[in-house]
Amino acid sequence: MNPLLLSLARPFSHLTAWAGRRALRAALGESSVLELRLDGIVDPLLALNHLEFAASRPGVHGVLLQLGAFGWGWATLHEWRVGLQRIREKGVSVVVYAESPGNAGLYLSSAADRLVVPPMGEVSLLGVGGQLRFFGPALERLGLEFDVVSAGAYKSLGESFTRRVASAENREATELLVKELQAELLSALSLGRGLTETQLEEALSIGVLSPSEALQAGLIDEVAYENELDGLFEKLLGKKCKRVDLGRLSKPIDLLRRVERHSGGLPEVAVLHLRGNITMGSEPGGRQRIAPPEVIPAIRALKEDPRVQAIVLAVDSPGGSVLASDLIWKEVQLLDQVKPVVAYFGNVSASGGYYISAPARDIYACPGTITGSIGVVGGKLVTGAATAKLGIYSEAVGGGPMMGIYRSEQPFDPKQRARFRARLQLAYTGFVQRVAEGRKRSIEEVESMAQGRVWAGASALEGGLVDGLGGLTQALGKARELAKLHGPWSRRDTLVKPPARIWTQFLPGGIAALLAPQVRLLQPWLSLPPAAELLLEAPGQALAVMPVEVDLS
């Protein structure tokens, strides 16, 4: 904003901020408990930021979280767990109400004062397990075949389409991943609930516990219905408090924080939230994505804004297009030459998600973050046999010797396969070089952690893929340090949203309408990985994408 306009607007901003604080104080009252349902949250990191802001206001004495089926990843759970600990350190009591908590609910609520379950609920401590799905034979029955080429021994995407069981490399990587996440779960329960290893093993051996069994095992604190929570808070706090729905306060809080940020004129650290598959932006679908046409202008705007002194890339992505990743990588590299960039990895920041973060000066991940997967894969869905069953045939006319390389009617021939493999190897070599340059390590050091293998946070730290285990708070702290912001500062959250689009096709080519229903019919039990969808949407592209989707229950 123009300095003159900013100075003219400042008195009005101060007045608006004062009115906003008065309105928020009136809504909270003298003694209140903030109530929030987690299953309705769209952006958990921003919701946590709002919760911590509201919990620090005068008159707030408690927080009530109602879990529901919220389905977050382990890094998001870690962020919230640490955030609840910060709230409690300020003297605010936290109670979690969950009708049927599982691994995730138990992990999160281990940071609360109380976990309450209704009498007819159940508590499931099953441990962290992975499930790999293989549906090659099912595709064969449809006459479909994925012709996939990989650069990296652990880049095992093709296995899902061709095998019945996992390869040794795939199983090795997955077993280590779930072992580390299991250790994180049990460590949190041990520290938060004061349970011994023997007690946890006994609870795991039962698996699904009734509320009374869970209470006896030390996994929960109360068995009560939701309407009894007010009495529980009165007993816990020694006073009556009214419940205030935090969801109704989110817009006033957001407005107040923006006004305070602009009126204060403080230097800023921007958090650029990047979530979803990495694409060139032309693919169908209105899902969350990371695309150069939307991300690059946002990066350039932050680079040119004089108030922004440092940037945190908050990345949550399994990867996608190598070309799109490389274009964004270049913009991040140019940004870091002007202002310090720190990366924060969310639930999954792997393959292309790691690629775009490689230029960052420091990278932070949570213990449960899935990262790495430095490798490249590509291919196409071969549909010739399936279309023949439908009485549809095609005949190629004209073109050069390599004209049919991306045609879906037939697999790669030896010459086409060799050329496609060379393309992927070139992309893989470039990927490794960019990581080596950004991490200031040798090619050999990066190769030892590459080959498409995925890692959990602790192993990624040990192997030098990240610089520290911590959340967004730690990343913001590092960004402030690099920008030499030792006094007051302000946080700016920037979200990149794709334009709304309609899913118009599922498979490439004119046969999409005919074959899509067959594949969709199988999806409930095939559990088609996002990587497979990317192959369908972008045949022939070099993809830096996680090789498998691991179902961590």
C-alpha cells in the first residue's frame, strides 16, 4: 500500500480494531469455554491459529473440542497436540469429547486435561498399520494395462497396477514408515497419559475397548454424555462458564487480526500455504492443487511486498508434475535470493512437494510427516484390449517413427520405452541435483536418501532431508531469526486457491466416457491412489509423485 494512503487509513484501522476487540470481549463474556467441532474444519492450521488467539483473550477459561470423524494426518495432529499444550500452559483447561476415539483421537487428546467418552461409545487403540493395494489382475479382466516406467528403485507406483504383492523395496520402506509412526503414537500416549510400555502393550492386545475398560486402562478420564460436560467444566474450573462456538467467531477474529496487522505497520512473516497435487493447472477437477499459474504470482507478490521480510512455505503435497514442480522450484529459488525462505512440511511433503521446497534455507517437519520420495515415474494406461471388447478399433495413419509413443491403444515398443526411460532419467538427475544444491550436500549423499523412498520425520532428519523436527511455530521462529526480526512482528497467511472446475473426464482420449464407469465401479475396493489419477490425467508426463498411498489407520 502507498505510504501516504497507509498513514491516512491508520486512524480508521485503529478505531476498527478497538471496535472489534470490544465486540469479541462482549461475545466471550467474563467466563467462557470455547467450543469447536473438528470434523467441520476445512483448514486445520488456520483454525488452530484462531483457537490460540481466542483462547488468549480475557474471560476464556476452557476449550471444548468435539472430535467427530475428523480424519487428519499425523503432522496436523502433531501441530494441534503441541498447540493444545501451549493453550494449557497459559492456564486454559482443555477437554476433548469423542464418541469413538481411535489412534488419532487418542494421540490428540493426550495433550488435553480430560478425554470424555459416552457410555455406549468405544475406544480403539489398534496401532499404526499400513495397507498396500494391488489391482493388476482386476485391470487385466477389464482389458486395461498401465505401462509404467520408474527412475528410482523405491518408486513403486507401477506395482499397484501390475503385482499382487509388494516388492522387497516397497515392503521395506513401508514397514519402517509405519514403525516410526507407531513409535510416535505410543510415545505421545506414554508422556501425555503417564502410561508404561507394559500398560500400552496390554491395551494394544485388546484393541477395541469399552469406555469402562478404557477408563481402567488409563486411556480416557471420564465416561459421560455430552450434556454433562458443563458440570465437568464447573468442577474442573471451580466456576460456571458459558459455551461459545468458536466457528461463529472465526470471521470476526480473522477481520480483527487483519486490521491489527495493517494498522500496526509491523514487519511481516508470510506463510504461503501450498496443498494438493502439483499440476500445470490445466487438468480437470476443482480439487486443491499447486499449479504454477496460481502459485507463481503469489510468490512474486510476496517477493515485491516491502512489509514481508521472510516467507514460510507450508507444504502438504504428495507431488505431481515434474515440469510444474521445476517451474515453482525456480521461483522459490529466486525468492530466497531476496528474502529468507523456510519450509514447513505437513502430513505429506514428498516427491514434488519436496522438490519445490529444496531451495529453502531450512526445512522443518513433524515426527509423523511423510517426506522424501525423491524419484520420477511416468507411463500411460493401455486401453486397446478394453476398447476391442467394446468393438472399438483404431488405425494410425502418418506421423513420424515415434508418433504413437503416447497413444493409449498399445504399450511402448522397445524404442519408445528406451526414449521414455531416458526422459525420466534426465528428470530424476535434475531432481537430485536441485536437492543437492538446496541441501548443500553431494549427489552421493542425496542418492542414499533418494531412489523414490519415503521417510517419516525422524529418519528424514537423520538422513539430512530436513533440518529439524517441529511445527509451524518453529518454522516461523527460524524465519524471524533469518530475517533478523528481533522486535514486534506480524504473521500473514496466504492461501492459493484454484478456480472452480468441473470434472469432465476420467481417462485420456475419446474413450473416457465408455471406460470411466468401469474403473469407477471398481474404485470402492480398488482404492485408486492419487498417483494413479495423475497418470490418467497426464499420460506421458514425468511425475514426481509418491509411489503409493498408505492407509495409516
